[in-house]
Amino acid sequence: MNDTERITFLQTNFGFKNFRPGQLEVIQHLQNQRNTLAILPTGSGKTLLYQYYGLWSHKSVIVISPLLSLMQDQVSRLQYLGSKRVVAITSQLAFNERQYVLNHIKHYQYIYVSPEMLDQEPVKVALRQLELGLVVVDEAHCLSEWGPDFRPDYLSIKDNLLELGNPLVLMLSATADETTRTDIITKLGLQFDQVNQVIKSVDRPNIYLTVQHLENESDKNMQLIELVKKLRGTGVIYFSSKKKVNEISQLLTAKTNKRVMPYHGDLDSSQREMIQQQFMNNQIDVICATSAFGMGIDKNDIRYVIHYHLPGSLQSYVQEIGRAGRDGAASIAILLYTTGDEYIARALNDSANVTDELVDYYWRKPNPDLTGQDVRLLNYYFTHGYSAEQVKQIFANQQRKRENNLQKMIAYVNCATCLRNFIKNEFGESLQVTEQQFCCDKDGHFNGDWQQFNTTFLTELSTNSSIKSWQEVLNHLFLAKN
């Protein structure tokens, strides 16, 4: 299949005249049976890659996805587009429903699973029956970030790929620096010379970058109120604390005329689903959220993303601000910083660390009378034959990694030069941006006049969010507006 035929296939089956940047390269590699790591910015059409390959190959595609909400969203998209052969095998399926899916697994072409579900023996037995064309590791950076000390089943994907017969693998992420990319490939047990990498810039030139330094939390709250009052369009405000999410959403409801709702893991699934749908339909103006909000939220006209607390890493920050301006229109990312905010981030990092004492205790007394995530994590390493010293070293390495990531975030906050170039440098991009009007608050074009910023750059809130045809749906999902 040559490139002309690939474009014809795209036009015939998806209605597009051309591929987005990076898409054609990935599809070429997959059709040549090359494992591929694709780092493509948010909104570049990553879902199209495996949908295209599945349609072309007439084989099944397994998508390993980190979050239930993300799987549900992707399944709903494909079903809306007319695909009836798509399913997510999740804990929300009743026993008889799951058994039906597993017994009829050959009926499905796109099968979504979490790393934990993939590691269950009945699921692996069923998946081995498939004529498998591709395994997709979606949000592949989670392998590096979550595998070692949060969700160890990510570390089992390597063995599960072997059990599935070493299928073709596509690894997808919006952001991953060179260290993370190396870690992804290593943790999947792939050889570097057997993986083609398609890396596009993390830079989103339509997102204006600004860091606002404030004296104290009271000033931060006042600034946030003013921003929410004045900024046009819908926005997302990120917090590190569920308590602060609730507190500030109430404050903004009281002090502004915007429709504000909280979103975090303590809400039940039906509440989260309702809030997501209201936000998608422009019935909510502002979401106050923890990092639980974002993956799978395919709203292309978010105009601003504000961080109330300091993110733990630049990689997470770039992921989260990338949810603004997916339609290609001007948007803004604002980080509110008060001296000492880094101590909150460091405390969160410390709380994620498993102590040496707990490791030693567990190895002396496996399956102790303990519960929680730490015990599940330790049980994984114990049952996989790791020594206590090996496990302590893994956790120490992760702790150092978190501290290094936090230091980079602090350096971004205190950057005295172009913020955009700082990000590009950290992700190993040599091509620097030159002076431009729409860049960051270090470029001299922004003087703090938000009304002028609105007039010059930001669009009004769209009141028509309905999508009337399958062609509009596809454009919404896979292509940014020209």
C-alpha cells in the first residue's frame, strides 16, 4: 500500500482529504509491521491511528487504557460513529455480561481493557482466541509514571504481550521526554531497534503561557476570582487537594456569575459522568478538578486551564494544559504560584512513597493483616520474586525521580526567559521559537489587562455544541479546525 492508496483509504472510510501531522508516518510503520511509539500532541488524532489500522487489517485491536472513564468515552465515540464491534471489559460489567463478552470475544474488533483486567487469566484465555492485529498502549507514559509504585499491573503488560504471541504494538502519548520514552520501551520488553518512534513537538503555539506570582493564598483566591470573572469561554482549574476543589468551587459560585462544579475521585461515577456531559454541552462554564479530570474529555473549545497548585512534573503540566484549545483557537494556560507551593507538591510525593520499614515487615510476614494500595503493591513484587532490597531500591529511584520532576517544575515557575522555549528545551527540542506576539508573559506583549487579552485573542463561549453529522463528529474527534 503506497501513500496515495493510504490517503484514498482515509478519504473513503473517514472523509478526510489529508492526514494530520504524524498520522501517516505511524500508519506506514504499522502497515510495515513495525512496533511504533508515537508522541503526538493532544488533538492530533491518535484514536484514528488504530481505528484506521483495524479497518485496514480486518483484525482485532486491543487497547490498554488507564482509566474507566477514558475507556467508556472511547467506546461511546466508536459506537456513535457506527461501530457495533467495540467493547470495554471492565469491573462495571456484571459477571454474566463479562462471561458473554469473553465467550463471544471474536465478535469484537476493538477491545478496551485496563492493565489489571488484562492480567486476569480468563481474559487472557479469551484474548488468545483472537486473530490479533494490534495492541495499543494508550497514555503510555503511565507505564513509567504509575507502574513501579502505584499500579504494578502495568509492569505485567510485558509478560502478557508474550502470552498473546508478541503482537504488533502501538504506544501512544501526548507528552514523553527521552527518559520516559526509553522507560516505556524497556518496560514493554521491546528491543529499541525494533521500535520506530514518531515524535512531534509538545509545543502548542495557540496556548499562551503565563505564571502569576502571588504573595499568599488570599491573593491567589482573589486573582482566581478575577480571572474566572473576566476570561471568556469554558475553563478547567486544577488542584492537588479534593478539599480545596470543593472549597474553591463554592467560592467561585458565590463570587462570580459562572456555572462552576467540582470534580474529583470522591464523587460517584454517575455524578462524574453527569458533570462531564454538562461540561461537554456548555451547561457548566468552569470545572474545579483534581488530575482525575482530563483523560477522555474530548471538549475541543476549552479556552483556559488554570493551575491553583504546583503540578508535580512538567510532563503532567504539559499534559493538562494541552486540554485547552484543541480546536486550534487561541487559549491560555495560567499557573498561580505562591512561595511555598512546592512544599505541598513535595508532601504529596512523600505520601506516595512506601517506607523501607513496611517493605521489611511485609517480607518477614507476607500477607499481613494490612489493607490498601501499599499492600497490593508489595504483594505484586513479593509474588513476582523480588527481594526486599530490590523493592526498596525501586521505590527510592521513583522518589528521586519525583523530586527531580518537581525541581524542573520549580525552575519553570522561576524562569526569567521564554516559557515556551523552556518547555521545548526540557523535552529535547532544539528548534526554539523566536519573538512572536502570542507566546508567553515573558515576551513583553502582555501587561495584565485581561479585558484586552479577551478582545485580542479569546473567542466568545460557543452556545451551539451540537454535532449534526457523522462528518462533523469525525472532524471533532480527529482533526483540529483549519
